[in-house]
Amino acid sequence: MAVKKWVAKVNTESTYPEEHLFTKDAETIAKHLASKKVSPKGPASGMRMLNYYINRGGKNLSEERHAELEKAKGILSGMIAKQKAKAAPKKTSWKKTAATKSSVKKASAKSASREK
């Protein structure tokens, strides 16, 4: 009895990578999977496509092809990390500017004059 795999039930429509993309070099694969045309939601969507392909190919992939696809995963991971770093809010330092310093001096002078 053949065991049915969960991926056999996947039937959603989505964007598709170009035909024979996964037979190309790692840089080309990563570049295409990160493009807005193939992955409108960003490189993480392309990473999911690549993982899906690797998992579906499984035992049928040659060692060289598997290594090239893993290299593409590494490149995509770098793109994802770069995108996350760019989107992360930057911490602001609380350096007092000249305007802030003068307003603090004025406020402390007012409070000192009130105390007298």
C-alpha cells in the first residue's frame, strides 16, 4: 500500500517560479526566488518554495544538485536577514541637543526661582 504524503493534498494557486529554474546555479535561483514577480511577499516566500522543492525532490536529487540548492538557501537566508535588518527600527540615543539643554536649563531656573 502506497503511503500518501501531505504535499499531495496541496492544491492552492500561487505565483510560480519560471520553468527549469531549479536546474540553474545557486545565485540565479536565489535572485529569481527573491524577485517580486515570483515572491510578492519577499524572499521568505521564495525560501518556502525552495524548501518545498528540495523536500519534494528528496532522494531523487543528485548530491551536486542538492548542494547547489542548499547554497541557494544560504544566499536567500542572507537576503532575508538583510531585509529584516533594514526593516528593524533603529534605536535612538538620548543625546541632548543644544535646544534640549537650553530648555532643561530654563526649566530648572524657573523651578529654582519658584522655590525662593
